[in-house]
Amino acid sequence: MSFRNDFVWGAATSACQIEGAAFEDGKGKSIWDVYAHLPGKVFEGEHGDVACDHYHRFEEDVKLMAELGISAYRFSISWPRVMPEGTGPVNEKGILFYSRLVDCLLSHGITPYVTLYHWDQPYELYKKGGWLNPDSPKWFAEYARTVGEALGDRVKHFITFNEPQVFIGLAFVDGVHAPGHRMSRAETLLMAHHVLLAHGMASQALRACVPEVQVGYAPTSDVPVPVSDSPEHVAAARNAYFAMPENGDWSWNVSWWSDPVMLGHYPEDGLRILEPDLPLIRQDDMKTIFQKPDFYGQNIYRGIPVSAAGNGTGNKVGDGAGGWRKEKRSPGSPKTAIGWPVDFDCLYWGVKFLYERYQTPIFVTENGMSSHDWPSLDGKVHDPARIDYLHRHLRGLRRAAEDGVDVAGYFQWSLMDNFEWARGYNDRFGLIYVDFETQKRLPKDSFYWYRDVIRGNGENL
Ligand code: BGC
């Protein structure tokens, strides 16, 4: 068995990174619209005010998607475009934009996968305390219902949250993403609890108003990749993936973010280690949070080489739950332009470990790499490293499918170069090159390569 016949081949983007039109047609401000304009926050003082101008050019972009041959497109809705204040009044022009985008996708045979939250919280809600406010799950459920009612006659696939690890972890633990201040562990754990409740309440809202809806979730984390297939290294890597580090560094922990949603409880080791800072977890909270998704998504970009403790040469990082050791990489080992290390087997092990634990059809909701691409003298954009990266990762994904993992789909990140958050326009992740001066789109070599992979349902990998 290889990829299943109905395997979903897709590409992904997010609103704040591509749409632009940040202050047009009644859209409210998001935390990123404000943060990016603060001095020193984003590389070279850039922002997403115009980005790829997709808001005005979506028809051209959908045509390119059709040429690429993707069967699904994952995009996010800008909450403040639809509800400028986050709750209450709905901006009909915002709804109309997404409605037209959805119609255009469907007319090209492309299934929309809608992410509700890809980090651009309405600034008005942030002023009310954002995710710290106990009403934040209700706000999110109201927004989910609004989107469900507007698009649910045509959109059946929704993802509640993209990478809570980042919009809580990088934003409030590390303080380097909007809104950009560090908070105490107790405060960030309370926000996380509210986000999990928001997932549950939004899932209930969508299931109540969208017939045949499929709800998903898209967290992330680096994948511990065993140094060999031998059982002790595999067990060590599995432990490393799910165990809460003894030092309480919780924000990238897979179990903390996914066990409540997928299994209905917080992980025991996390409850023990984080005990002094835990929020009040009310009796019914777990019932609300445990709205098991119909599909499980994971964004996977990177791995960490791991061996069983006692067998490796690197520093021992964690031994609370089974003993594992993070291995040192050899000097000069591959890295992408953003500086992320490359471990080709991370998709294979990532989806395998996640499927073992959560037993739910799995999507890779993001995977891809940045490189400093530019048009060559021949007018084309040659990106052989991206082709090789995607090729080897997809082979790993196919191997997982062959092993019996229920791999339902893959969304490449990203359809086109875009606003890469705090790194501005420094990193290009796209299959399509964007000239940000002229807004001209130019498919890269990887675009044509991926088109052929899709055509062959991955047989030619
Ligand atoms: C995010 C994207 C981002 C990509 C590359 C993911 O963490 O979901 O928004 O552009 O990684 O950094």
C-alpha cells in the first residue's frame, strides 16, 4: 500500500501572512497589525499591511493552485476581518471575501480547509485581556459559529487552532511574537487552558451548525528521531516526544496540548511537574475540551536526533520518563535558510508516534522549508534544495502509510512566499516566488515538481 486513493494533496497559507488589505473594507486590527508597527519587533521593520495582496488577487492565486493540481487548500480566516471587535457586529464585506474565495476554490475543484485561528487575534479582544480573559473561549465559539453559519453550506473541513505552542509559547513565554510580552508560567498555563476550552467550544459550535462537518486541530513540535530503528532508540524517541521535561519547559510539549483534546485528560507527568502553577481545572472543563477531532493535524518541520540514554555521545536531556538523550549533530549538518536543522525522517516518525497514541486519521498540516530563492538569469526560480527536502520528507510519509499509519493528507507550507512573522520577508517558504515590489507571481521549480508528485499520487517519489 502506498498513499490511499483519496489522499489529500494540498498547500497551506494563513490570512495575516498573505492577504494584506490590513485596514480595508471594515477589517478590525489584529495584534499582528499593531505589533509589526512597533519599532524593532519585525526584521527590517516590515509588516503584513500588503503582504502578497492576496485579498485583491485571490482569483489569480486560485488559478495557480489549479495549475498546481492540489485537491485541497488550507487557509485561515482573519477573525478581525470577519468580526472587527472580535465579538458582536459582523463585517459583511469580510464574510463576502471568504465566501467568494470559497466559491472560486470549489469552481476549480479544490476543497477548502479553513483554519479559524492562525495567530491574528482581534486587537480589541487583546485589550480585554486576550486569552487570559475567562470569556475568551466564548468569544472564540461565537466567532466559530459566525464562520460556520456563513460558510458551512460549502466548507466542511475546519481546523480550530494553528500551533498553540507558538501563539502562546513564542508570544508569551519567549515574548518574541505578537503581542510580545513575557508572562509568568501560571499565566501562560491559564491561557493554554482557555485555548483548549476554546477548541472544545468551537468544535461544539461547528458541529451544531455545519452538516457533515469534519473538525481538526493543527499543533506542532519538533519530532525526536531515533538514531536507528532499534527498539531501545525508538522507545527513547517516543518518550522524548510525549514526556514533559523535568525542568517544566512545557510550551512545546505535545501531550500538554494534544492529550486533553484527543484523550480527554492532561498528561500525568505534566500535572505533577507543573503542579505549583496549574490553573483551576473545573470538573466539567475536560468534558468541554474533549471534543475529539475527526482528523488530527500536525505541522512538522524539524526533528531532533535522539538515542536511548547510555548509548549516545551527546548531552543527556531528559530521563524522567524512560531515559533519552538528545544527540549532537555533526558539524556542517544540513540547515535551511531560516537556520532550522534538517532531519529527513521527521515526518515518518512524527506521524507514526502520533497515530500510535491518538488513533485518528492524520494530516501533515504543514511541512516545507525556507531558502533564499531568486529568479535566475533564465528567468526561472531554481530551488533544488526545496525539491530534495520535500522529496525525502514525502518518502518518509509514504513509508508511514505503508506501515499502516492512517495518513489522510499533506499540506505543503507554503503555496507562496509570504510575511514570515517576526522574520518579515527574509524567509521564502513558497512553491511560488512572489516579487513583493510588483506582486508578480512566479512558480518555482518545486511547484512543477510537486505538481508531478500530485499527478502520480506520490508513486513517483
Ligand atoms: C506556521 C507558519 C509559518 C511557518 C514557517 C509555522 O510555524 O504555522 O505560519 O510561516 O511555520 O515558520
